[in-house]
Amino acid sequence: TAAASRYGSYKCLQVMCGILALFGLQDAGPLRKQVVEAAKLLRHRGPDWSGVYCEGSSIIAHERLAIVDPDSGDQPLFNEAKDIVLGVNGEIYNYITLQDSLEEKVPGKHKFLTKSDCEVLLHLYAEDGIDFLSKNEVCGMYAFAIWDKKNNTYLMARDPVGIIPLYIGWGSDGSVQVASELKALHKACERYEEFPPGHVFDSKSGERRPFYTPNWSKPTPIPSQDIALHTLREAFEKAVISHMMSDVPYGVLLSGGLDSSLVASIMSRNSQRRQHTGPAAWPQLHSFSIGLKGSPDLKAAKEVSNFLGTVHHEYVFTIEEALDALPDVIYHLETFDVTTIRASTPMYLMARRIRATCVKMVLSGEGADEIFGGYLYFHKAPNKEEFHAENCRKIGQLHLYDCLRANKAMMAWGVEARVPFLDRQFMEVAMGFNPAQKMCHDQAGKPRCEKWILRKAFDFTGDRAYLPQEVLWRQKEQFSDGVGYSWIDSIKAHAEKLITDQQMATAEHRFPVKTPRTKEAYMFRQFFASHFGDNSAAASTVGWQDSIACSSEVALKWDKAFQGRADASGRAVAGVHVQAYDDKYKTASQSSGAVSNGEPLAKKARSS
């Protein structure tokens, strides 16, 4: 094809990494050493090589994880004139299409100097200016900073969902700084915050604005057209295949639940096909699972692996190993959200084992529960309007929770996690049809399994089967539950030993910002404070809300039975989870601290 002749081959260089960029400096030179040291805090994200651009008023430091062609393509990236500089963390899945479009628009104008899928961002900027993300459909996960030396301007942006983390801070010298993780900004900036997904900032206008407004960002009007099962199935298969571009051994995270099992099934069907980036790197798919001994996920994952014929790696962790890891998990995740830490700890342990197998990239099933209403509390959605609105809310919060977990827990050990359910084109399809087809009951009001439409789209038997029937229709288990129910129970018991009633009584004074309401939450906040301070700017970046089984705060109003049971575990949803907590179970809500009578737990402790 035209692209093959222009770029030599379809082999591309993909990089997941860590970036740290400073703009608006009086003189970058004297600060080079200081920035290089700060960038080392991100080296776990990119242990393969380091690169630095330092000139005039700007510094861009890059820590590289090379997925393809590790001997070349170091960042930052430059255009031919070397007056546009790019530091990027991410993958652009449709880079060939974008390159072809540029060639058709301005034949021969743009010369690509590397085989990086991300270099196309430089040329799109050079051609279309600061609005290039609005003018082109860029499909991928990314966070980047561009320095335009000729025009003395800079630009930064983050993908629409927030799959890739990005933070922005302001130095006392007037500099503007961005980094993949807040730990690189914490000492240098008194104030910093999360850079919002789907936004771009350019120094010329001084404005931060959205560059893409997807249909899932607005809860009304709700879609009204039904979708055919084959349309949904084909769209997801396309998304998974596009995410498989790699020239190094890759794998799949397999919990044995519906989402990861569907990803694994589609990957196994296509693992021997030639990808557009080159031949299959590892024709037999490798799958990875983790859990406590005898956990539901380990059993289900093994069943799926046997069915698909993957090379399966099963990792068993102990409660002691997980509890020991908590301070490190919180340092890497940069959060004290209870749900996130519960699920991230096994994932963090698994990532280390995966890296030991020389795998650098895996696909995972994040996003399906938000898109299709897979969490068990969705059984209580009162109507399709509320169901769809909650879908939109949950997708909008992914950057604070599941995307943060998947990226940072895996990148703590230099493993890239890709999430095909959050593919831009697939999401337009999956959020563009009548939400009545997603609900946990049919038109006649008869109950049915959560994510019914997704399960039905892949419901085949015999030689056409994607998965065993018992897996395809397995009830939703949140990852922190599926690794073994005793994991959450053990965290709570551990916190009971570490945190005193007196600490809880004064919690709102030590932590007035996002006060912990349970001993488990206090323990996590204390670990967080040891890394980032008690009430620093870091706390403002953490997602924090009342929730039951991963719901938004709004959805707590759906059922009176949710009151006083606002725990992240799916077992809090009585009458739905097959092993739900009994009727006597009560806990304080994470943000408000409300219990059954609306009184905060901290207040009760003070009056007792």
C-alpha cells in the first residue's frame, strides 16, 4: 500500500512511558539536572531508556518503555526541522490511517523520521495547528506535551476517557509543569491537579478546553435505536484486534469473568494472524490470573484458559503478601480510594510476576461494566433514563478509578495495559443504542443477567462458541471480590488492629479534606500521607464519593436498601449477589460517613 512504501514497513515503534515537561522557564539549562532527577521518579513506567530535551525556556524529559523496536525511536520526538518537540505517553491505534490522510491532503509534505505510532501527532499539529485533535479522529490512549520552538508556544492534551494519567502543576517561578504521575510534581509545585480527560491546553490562547464531545458525555437525549447483536459483536472484535498491534510477547489479564474472557477469546482467535504492524509476535496467547488459594477467579480463569487453549499463568498470593504491599501500592496508585486500593493490590502483585515472564503488554477488560451496566447495583435502576445517565456518569469517572488502577498498578512494574472496551470507535457504538437493551430486565419486566446484551452478542454453542456457557453467563464479581472474599475481610481486620477509636474520633481534624470514615479508609489515608503529606494538593486529585458496589453517589438513591450498606464490594447488594452480606451488615459511607440513621461514624465515636 501507499503507507507501506512511504514508511518502509508496517512495523511501528510503540512506547508507553513517563513524561515530565516544564514550560515558561527563564533558563532551562541550570534546571536540567533537577528535572532529570525528578523524572527518575517515573522510571518504573519506562525502564528501558531515558531522553531529555532542554533548550531555552523548556524541558521535556521522557522515561521509555519500548514495546516494539527497542533499539531506536527514543523520545522526545522531533519533526524534520527540529522546531517541534513531542513528549508522549500512549498508543495511537489508527496511526496508519492518519498518516494516509495526511499524504492525501498534502502529498510529500510530511517526512516521518521514526516508526513510532505517536509521531503522527507531531505532523497533525504541524498541519492543523492547535485544534488538530478536533479536526482528526485520533483513536488511542495518550497524554502528551508539544513544544513549538518557532512560535514559542506549548500544548498538552489527554485522551477522552483518561486511560493515560496526566497531572499539571504551577511552580513558584511561574513555570507550567506536566507529568504522568503527581509524584514528579509534588516537591516542585505547591499546587497541582489532575489534567482533565478529553481536554487540550495551549499557551497561545491560555485556555483549557474539550477537543472532543462524545455521545456518552451527555446523558440526554438517550439513544432510541436498537442495535443488532452482530453489529455489537463485530465492533468489539474490531476494537480488540486493533489493540493487539505489537512486536513483542503480549498477553491478556484473565479473571474468568465475562469481560476479560471475551477479550481473551477474541485475542486467541486472532493471535496467529498477521497484524498490520508485522507478524504475530507470540502465536499462542498467554493468559494471566491471580487470586488467593481456591478463589472464584482462579477457578473460572483456568476453565476459560482450557477452553481457549491459552498458555496460562496462575499466581496465588497470600494475605500477608498483599498487606505488606499496601504502602507501595498506594505510592504507585497515588490514591486512598478504598475500592481502588482493594482491587489494585492483587493487580500490582500480578504485574510483577508478568514482567518476570518478559511480557510488556497485556489487554484487559476495564470499561465494560460502566458501558453496559455490569455492576450489581444496576439491577436496581428504576428506568432506562436513569440507567443510561449512570452509564455516562461512570464512564466520566473512569479516570479516577478503574483506568487509574489498570494503568498505574501495571506500570509500577513496566507492563502496559490496553483496554479495548474503551476504544473510541467501539464506545460510539456501545453508547449509541437504546439502553433498554442493557437493562437487567426485559420489556415484560422479567429479570435477566447484568450485561445481557453483551453476553447475548457472543452467545454461540458448538464450534462457534466464544466461551463456555457457565462463564458467558457467570454473575458479575468485582475483581477485589473475585480474587477471594477473605481479601477484603482481611484488610478490614488489619485496619482494626492498626487504627484506634481515638484516631477515628479526631479524623476530621487531621484530615479535613476527604475525611476517612472507616478504619480501613483511615489506614489507606495514613499510608498516602506518609508519601504525599496529610492535606497537600495530592489529596485533591483523589476520587472520593459515597458508593455501593462501585456506584456513583446518585445511584445510591435508587433503593432504600442501599442506605447504610455503602461498601465497594458487590456483596453489599442484598438480593442480587448470591453471597451477599446479611441484613445486619452496616458500614459508613466513604465520603459523607452516613450510616442508617444518617449520622457520621466519626461523630458517633466522639459521643461514645
